[in-house]
Amino acid sequence: KIFPSNKIVMKPALLNTSVYDSFELTNQSDTPIYFRMGSDVTKAFRFYSEIGLIEPKSFAIVSV
């Protein structure tokens, strides 16, 4: 599950500036899950953490 929604809308940014946003990935199952964010060939977006493991009934916060 992705919170706050399944769609991420980034705020506009001026040239050579950065904007940041975060979202939560929630594992509602009883087994660990692995996630990996796709790479951006344009290098316009970076994900922190790009990959990870979410324990059962837990969550991870990813910043963009």
C-alpha cells in the first residue's frame, strides 16, 4: 500500500533547484516484501531508499 495515494505529484521547481517529497510503503501482509524503485534515465528523480525490505505489518518511508 502506498500512502498518501497511488499517485505522486511533485511540486514545480525552478531550473537548478530541488524539491523533495516522501511517501510511505506499507506491508500489510504476514511475510516480508522487497521493493525496488525503477531508475530514471533522465536523472531528474532520485529515490532514497532505492531498494529495501519491509518486514510484515511494517512500513518504509521513501523520499523523492
